[in-house]
Amino acid sequence: MARIVFDLDGTLIDSAPDIGGIANGLLADRGLPPITSEQTRDFVGKGPGVFIEKMRTARNIPQSEQTTLLTAFMANYDGAVGLTHPYPGVVNALENLRTKGHRLGICTNKPIKPTMAVLRHLDLEQYFETFVGGDSLAVHKPDPAPLEQAFAALGDGKQIFVGDSEVDAATALAAGVTFLLFTEGYRKKPIAELPHDQAFSHFDGFCDLVGGIT
């Protein structure tokens, strides 16, 4: 059986509406126009600090406001779950993977508290044995250490990482593990420019994909 670790935002769940909602609330408080859904997806991937930095730059907010904005963002992050949903087929895929005996984990740059909050809200926590967030270690993806920690917690078996972005592809490459690219998430570059072993656009049939490489 395989050890399969998943990224979260843009891979298992579409959380951009909630993340964008927090950001646009902060901008509205300053009388500034909202960022678009496309910008939200583009800014996600390297953790809240980078997200806020990119949002500031897009709206010409001075760097001196970074800490204030980040603190306000984090104060709302745990409860921002109402608009987030799993991608189609995710729940069935996780059920099937667990039934087949695969061991599953999460490795995300989302801080661990909002990670657990959204997984519990969506009733997804039950499928995973380990959770590594963006603040679980001193480093985060694309450093391979968080991914390596997740795999280590899952025992033995082939290592497969599933993600949607340039950060995830770089992390898998650095860790030397098989990378499955979900193409409908938050990536910025064409599929061909991201190193990956296989790509897929829907979680229907995901178990068959895993079966073909284990």
C-alpha cells in the first residue's frame, strides 16, 4: 500500500472564496477596491504572509501595514469555512483510498489551526493520519522537510504527493517522490512547465491512477 500526502488549498478543496472574502473585508475597511477571484487564486500557495504581501502590492498598500493586515487576516482565518468546498469526487476518492489500505496525510502551507478547522467543518479530518501545516515546522514548502515529516508519520510504502501548484511540484522534486498534479487548482504556469509524473483533472478514477503506479 502507498503513503499518499495531499496538499489542501487548490488540491482537495477550493477555499479561494473564503480567503478572498477575508482579504476583501480588509480592503473595504480601507476604502479600497476588492481583489478578484483570479487574483485570490494567484496569491494563494506560499502561506498567509506572502498572500498579504501580494494583496498589498496589488492595492499599493505600504509595507508598514504588513503586520497589521496579517494579524487581522489571521484573526478571521479559522472561521472562514462557509464558502469552501471539496472538489468534485474528492470524498469518494478518499473513501476508496482508505478502504484499499492506503495511508493518507496532509502537507499544506496553510497554518495548522485553519487547516484543522476547515477539515473538521467539511468532515474530511477522518481520512487522514497526519497533518503538517505551514507553521508546523520552522520551514514550509517548497522546502521538502514538511513533506518528509508527513511521509515519516505514515510508516512504510511508496511515497506519492498530490498537489496543484508550482510550489507543490518543487516540493515533490526536492523530496524525490512521485508527484501527481491536479490541474484544476491554483497553478500559474502551463501544465507542461511543472515537473510531474502524471496529471489529472478530476478525482473520479483517482484510485485507478494510484493503482497504476503502486
